[in-house]
Amino acid sequence: MPSSPLNRRNFLTAAGALGISLKANAAPPAILSSTTLLPPSKGKRVVIVGGGWGGLSAARHLREVAPDLEVVLLEKSAAFWSHPLSNQWLVGLSDGRHLVQDYLAAASAYGYTFIRTEVTAIERDTRQVISDQGALNYDWLILATGIRYNFAPWFGADHRAAEYTQQNYPAAFIGGEETRALKKKLENFGGGDLVMTIPLMPYRCPPAPYERACMIGWWLKARKIKGKLIVLDPNPIALGFDRVYKQHYANQIVYVPQAAVKAVDPFGKTVVTDFDTIKFDDAILMAPQQAADLIWQTDLIGKDSTGKPTGWADQDAVHLHAKGDERVFLIGDLIDKASPLFGHYPKSGHLANRLGRIAAQEIAARAQGKEPPKLLPDSVCFVHANVEPMEMIRIDAQYRLRGDGLIVQTVKQNYDPNPRGEDVAWAETMYREFMALTPSGR
Ligand SMILES: Cc1cc2nc3c(=O)[nH]c(=O)nc-3n(C[C@H](O)[C@H](O)[C@H](O)COP(=O)(O)OP(=O)(O)OC[C@H]3O[C@@H](n4cnc5c(N)ncnc54)[C@H](O)[C@@H]3O)c2cc1C
């Protein structure tokens, strides 16, 4: 049940302490519920918070399947940033022209309203979104706010260490600024030990850190930089990356399996695992991940059997609404396990996009008084397994409902030793579909 506004604000602080959201350090946001962002809707209104792969897809499809609904997308960033294809850009293998996209162009092409604003609270009992510029009523709400880092296992309640780590050793999993900072770091790296910690599963785009390691290994080799990338991995390694590291980057990459990070000292530049204390010259510190701040603030985090927060949004896995609140839909990387049979969906842009489309169809059916359909997503992911020679892996995941209502997953991996830009073609198809990208670029 929604709690009182005061409790919710207290909850934000408590959640911040757990996840060490950097915002927990800031003064509490002013609640501007007396200022409205838009005049009252003449019909029904859907508000979407978060203009990433999930939210943009929901906005675009709602306009198509429910043209009578008013659709408003609220996003805090000025422009859309794509993580897909960003690892290649980090090391100069792509010109980055696909990474930044224009929100206003997409909103105008599909006919929804885009407002740049940060949402600070949700009043679920009065169906109101509160942002730093004013309030907005909704009939249905879609939350697609992505992830945040969980620095608590490393730093407890030490906000200064968390902030210092995020600024100086960016993981480049959230937004463009971190990825730009990491690119600069690599360009300035003159040699020595560069440590990269892989987050414990589940996290956004599981193959991304391994792909990034390949790219950096290649970068060090091609530029003859006397440095080593030390990869600390707490997860079982997938996709044969260890073979590629050994075969092609033996002098550049030290891959350490079963390396769960126990402590990090970002000021003294050390990482402690169960077996070692590793001193670094520079680092890419990928902390564990969990659902973004707003999901904690809105009291939508799931609980495990012991009552402990799972870190991810609790939802009906088929219909995508929040448990106990069919006016709020949860999509993208922020969601909890989809099925006891396989756990989490892969946290991919492709899958977030499909969940956005499904949420649009759910809301359209409800608005028309119809039974919502039972639709499931799919996921496609292209991963570079090597640079020279270029090797790629395509991972396809399909989902179906079993007779007992549980979701079943089938995953196929195809190794491609001779790729021809399939990843760029996939991204362009996606951008054409949800960012209104034209074949010439815009
Ligand atoms: C290096 C890397 C490579 C990847 N490669 C691939 C790939 O090849 N293929 C693939 O399918 N996926 C890939 N991914 C994963 C993909 O980027 C994510 O799965 C996808 O971004 C998830 O979409 P989302 O909508 O859930 O979240 P996001 O895309 O993170 O969008 C969330 C949005 O919400 C906004 N927001 C958050 N809080 C608020 C608030 N309070 N108010 C207003 N706005 C807010 C944020 O600014 C953001 O724009 C990759 C990820 C990484 C890190």
C-alpha cells in the first residue's frame, strides 16, 4: 500500500543509505505539488518516467495502439544515450554517431509530450508524479528509470567513498557522462595496473564487461602500452572469453575468476578479494547494481523469503504491473526475477524495448475495457568476443508460458568468426523503431 508522503521521503533516505545513492547526500527535493507541469488532461493520461530503451518504446507504442490516450514522457537527461555500441567507441573502433539521440525529434515524430525534468516522488494514493518542476496526475504510470549502483557492500554508509569512486573510477553503466569519463581515462592511461571489477549478477548487460575487457586488451596491445588489465570476476565466466584473453591478450589481460570483492579503498587504490589485496594504478570499479532510486522511494522493491529487499522492482511477471497496484507498470532493467525457472530476464536494451511495447498494449487494453493480452518479450544481443581477428557472438533469448503459468526461457548462442556489422544494423533497426531515426541518420 502507498505510504504517507513523509514516510516516503524518510524511506528515500533509508534506501539511499542501503544503496548509497549519491542523491542521499543532497538536500531533500522541494515537493512542488502546487505547480502543475501540464493542464489537466481532456481524456486519460499515461505518464512515463525514464526515457531509456524501455520508456521510449512504451511512449512510441502507446501512441500507436491507444491514440486516444495522452502520453507524457518525463526524463532528467537532455539527450538519449545508448550503451549498446559504446564499448567499441571507448577504444576508437566506432565514431559514436549512434550513441546520442534527440528526445524532441522522437516525441514530435510519434506525437507524445516530452518534458525534461527529474521525478523526485510518486504519490500513488492520489496518482500524482512530483518532479523538480511540478506535479502531474496520471491514470497509468510507467516507471522505466533503469538502475543505480549499490556501493553499500563496499563502503557501508560512507557516502564520500562512494561519490569518489563514481567520479574517479567510473563503471560506465549509467548514462553518457560516465562513458565519456572512462574514454578519457583510457586515452590518458600511460601504463601500470588497471583493475576492472565485474559486478555480481544480476547486472545490466551481462556480457558487456567481458566485451569491454577484450576491447581494452586490444587497445593496450595495439598502442604498445606497458600496462595490464586485471579483471576481477565474481561470476562463472561465460561465452569462452577466457580462451580469447589467453590466446590473444596474454600479455595484456590477467583474468581472475572467483574474485568476489570484499573491500575497496578508492583513496589508497586497493581492492581486497577473498584471496588477494590488489594495488592498482587506475581502475574501472563496477559496483553491484540494483533498481534506480525512484523504485525504492516508491516502495516497489521486492522482498525475498526472509523479508530482505531483493534490490529489484516487484511486479506481475506477465502483465508487468506493480504487485498490488495495477495503475503502475514497471519495465526495463529495474525489474525483479521473471521466473523461478531462470531468474532474471537478461537486462538488455532489446528486452527493455519489448517490455515497453508490452506495457503499451496492456494499458491500451485496460483503457478500452478489454482483457489485457498475455505477451512475452524476446532479447537479441551482439557481443564482440575479439577485435583482431573480429569475432562476434549473437545471443537470442525466447520466452513462452508453461501450462502452470511460469515463464520458460530458451537461449541460443551463435558464434560468428566473420561479422559484417550486424550489431550496427540491429541498433539502427531499433533506433528507427523507437527514436524515429531515418536511414540517413535523422
Ligand atoms: C556497456 C554496455 C553495453 C550494452 N550493450 C547492449 C547491447 O549490445 N544490446 C542490448 O540490448 N543492451 C545492451 N546494454 C544494456 C542496455 O543499455 C540496458 O539494458 C538498457 O539501457 C535498459 O533500458 P532501461 O530503459 O531499463 O534503462 P535506461 O536505458 O537506463 O533508461 C532509464 C532512463 O531513466 C532516466 N531516469 C532515471 N531516474 C529518473 C528520474 N527520477 N526522473 C527522470 N528520469 C529518470 C535516466 O536518465 C535514463 O534515461 C548495454 C549496457 C552497457 C552498460
